[in-house]
Amino acid sequence: MDKEGTKEKFGDYLIDVSKYVITAVLITASFNDISSSRVLMYVIGVSVAVLTLLWGLFYFRKKK
């Protein structure tokens, strides 16, 4: 496998991780009564998801 293919696979993996983090945050928030730390959980979860999404998209950039 070439280097570009490996980068694309890693980027795809990171995008999947981002989706799983968002899903985990939403499911945890809907099933648990965590009113005291709900905002903190959303902030951390969304931050991790956005960072992994951006990192994954970084690997999909086309070089000219």
C-alpha cells in the first residue's frame, strides 16, 4: 500500500472516531441523569469530536 492510501485510511479512521464520540456523548446524555456535569460532558465530547474530524479531514487534502 502506498503512502497516500495509508493517509486516506487513517483519515477515514479518524472521521469514524469523531462519529463514535458524538454518538457516545448523545447516548450517555440520554440514558444518564448527570445534570451537574452535563455541560462539561458536551463541551469535552464535542471538542474531541471536532478535533478528530479536522485531523481526519487534514489527511484527505489533495496535494497539487
